[in-house]
Amino acid sequence: MAIIAAVAVAALGAVVSAYGAYQQGEAARAQARTQARIAEQQGEYAKLAASADAETRRRQLDRVLGTQRARYGAAGVIGSEGSPLLVMMESEEEAALDVARVRHGGSVAAHGLQVEADLLRRQGRQVRRQARLQATGALLQGVGQGASLYAKYKPAGSTPPASGVGAM
């Protein structure tokens, strides 16, 4: 009777160990998913912030260009021809590039955060797989221990039942 209790305890220990490994994997996966969602949200915020910064910068540069036009006009310079026109065109081109740089910076930051989110999801899936393997290993180890205990302590005179053709 003690052998049955020992085998049952070994089996129960294996089940508890396997369940613990499985739960640990699920918890790690859930944490990775949450971190991935946070990274994605931060990416969206980075895009929104870059868009708002670009709009603010565009407005600032429009004011600077307007001031430049007004000064040309006040000085009696015709801004639509010659050197003043070239200066105005360069200023507007620089302004457009400046706004594009701000937007690009936000896109790069958002992309980096999306890559981080993808990596976190992959890590979560990997931890989950690893936990399932550990759970399976724990179950197999427990079955092996139970079988070993049973084989070690089975009654001396007992023989396994015959199987196969002609066994009766």
C-alpha cells in the first residue's frame, strides 16, 4: 500500500511542477504582451507628438518668412525677382526640410517602438514554449520516478501478465 502512496505523491508532484511551469510561462507571455502594447502606444504618441511639433515648427517658419517678406517690402526691395526671390525660395525650402525632419524623427521613433513591441511579443511566445517544454519534462520526470518506485518496490513474486498471441 505504501508503494501506491509513493507513486501517487510522485505523480502529484509532477503535475504540480508542470502546472507551475505552465503558469509561469503564461504570466511571462502576458507581461510581454502588455509591454508590447505599451511600446505600440508610445509609438503612436511619438507620431502624434512629431506631427504636432512639425505643425508648430511650420507655423514658426511661416512667421519668419512673413517677416522676411515684410522687411523686403519695407526696404523697397521687390521680393518676386532676382536675389531676394532666390533668398525667399531657399528660406522656404529650408523651412520645408526642417518640418520634414521633425516628422521623420517621429516616424523613426515610432518605428523603433514598433520593433520593440514585435520583439517583446516574440520573447513572450518563446517563454511560453519554454514553459510548456519544462512542464512536459516535469510530467515525464514524475512518471519516470513513479515507474521507478513501482518497479523497485513491487511484490517479489509478482510477474507481469503475459501478452501477445497464444498467451492464455
